Amino acid sequence: MHYRKLGRTGLSVSLIGLGTMTFGEQNSEKEAFAQLDFATGQGVNLIDTAEMYAVPPRAETFGSTETIIGKWLKRSSQRENVVLATKVCGPCGDWLPHVRNGQARLDRHNISKAINDSLKRLQTDYIDLYQLHWPERKTNFFGKLGYVHDPEDRPVPIIETLQLLNDLVKEGKIRHVGLSNETAWGVMRYLQLSDCLQMPRVASIQNPYSLLNRSFEVGLAEVAHREDVNLLAYSPLGFGVLSGKYQQGARPEGARLSLFPDYNRYSNPQAEAATSAYVALAKQHGLDPAQMALAYVNSRPFVASNLIGATTMEQLKSNIASIDLRLGDEVLDGIEAIHQQYPNPSP
């Protein structure tokens, strides 16, 4: 395994991190334990979860992923060996009415309840990296590429959220702060306030990044380099689309998009055309398409950790093995040519 620095925290995280949103939905507790045992045995030390997991989010499974991880941490005695990351929900409204009665906000009341509940489920006294799952304000995330301003938007002020996070650091409940599904403006605003007011500095940003969505490179990549706010890349395989298993409309039994067809972010015609080109490029060079897609993410210098997710041990083993794949110039040139033809089809 390879490791990279997490912002300016002094922590080192594995270049392959374990995403866990399938635990409690597509994966049973027993299967989750097996994944956690194998991944940590391979040197993976970053375990990423969220209070709203499992996915798709339902009232019946809310918090189930954290609960499973907590049981594993207690059983394995691995707490001091892992970097544990979780997230607090932003505003949910009608989308997630079961999260604090649909009133979730990034304010003191909501975050205080969220962190205490997460700590209880995870059976730990502290979270290494506490992330804001999505912004409080209305901006472009979750598939929205362009920003449309809403003059009526009245979000909880960032300074209020940051002050609460500062209190949680002082209390020892969290060690470091991260953002997720955030924009360049949002990251810089958090950094500006933390620098001016001597409050916790954002260490990372967890955004989508894959061959089908390289929008992070526009603006945020420069922030990542100049401000030491590394990317934790999620959906590096575009919900498994880049493995090629969904080509020509195939829907394998038990696969994520077979079970949850509404998750179509990576299945539009442009994305399907781009995926076909990437799969063909991989096969041309004798590479596994999924490993090629992951190896590309691994190779980006602004990435601290590539958050893989798997539903089978075979997938997990193959995904982790991507750490040893180095893409040659010819493959990289081919990737860039396809990207020019199909730029960011799945923002």
C-alpha cells in the first residue's frame, strides 16, 4: 500500500480508502466484516462512512453502516490503527425526511446531535475526520455542473458551522475537519475564516472524481495543491459503470444499477459512449477496465485517497490491486483523447 499526507494534519492515509455505503444494504454485517478485515490486512487505513448510510438512504437503514463499523472496531481492536472518517448531513428537506425530522442543518443543534449519535454507533470517543456531507447553501453539487444563484437563499453562516466544529475539536470529539461535495469558493471561504480566526483548518474535500467526471480539475485541483486540501475521490468507477459491466444495457443480477435504476448519474448516452471508449482502450492494452479507471485516479497528485466501494470480495481484491498498476504514456494519451471527445459527461 502507498500512503499520502492528509492536508496539514500530520496524518497519512492509504491511497486506497474503503468506502462503506453498501454496508447494511447490499452487504450484510458478515460481509462487511470480511471486507474490513481484508482491506486493513492489505494496508488500507482510511475507512469512510456517513451518518446517512446505507445507500440508498432509507429510514430503516439510517445509521446502519456506522453501527456495523462500530461493531467491527470493537471486535477487531483496530481503532488506533485506522483513520476513521464520517459525515454529517446538510439540509435534507423532503429528500431525507427521516433525518432529524427533515430539519437537518449545519447548525449547532443538528451537528451536536449528529456527532454524538455517530460516536455512539461507531463505539468510539473521537472521529479522525469529520466531514460536512454537502453544503448548507444552495450551490452546484450532486450532478449540477453550473452554478445558478438564488438571492433568496438563507443558509446557516459558514462561520457558525466552523465555530461549532472548533468546539468539537476542543472537546476531543473530532480531530480534523473535511468538506464534501463542495466548490472552490466554499473551500476557500472555510480556509479564509479558519486562518483569520485560528479555528480548525479544512484538511480534505471528498468530491466525485473519475474518468466520467473530472470537474474537480477545474478550480478545485489548484486549491488542493496550493492550500494542501487533498481530494478524497468518491465514485471512482462511476457506480461500477467504468468496469464495463453495464454496457449495451446489461444489468447483472445484484449489481447496484440493477437494484437501484434511479441512480442514473453515470448512465446517460454521453457517459455510455465514453465508457465504451474507455473499456475498449483498456482491452487494447490488456488491462482490466476497472483497474485502469482506478489507476488513473491513483495517479493524480491532488488525490490523498481513492475511496473504493465493493459488494463482493472479488471486486474488493481487484480494486485494491489497482495500487500496483502504473499506466504508460500511450494509455494516458488515449485517456486524454477520450476525455477531449467526451468531457465530464457525468458531473
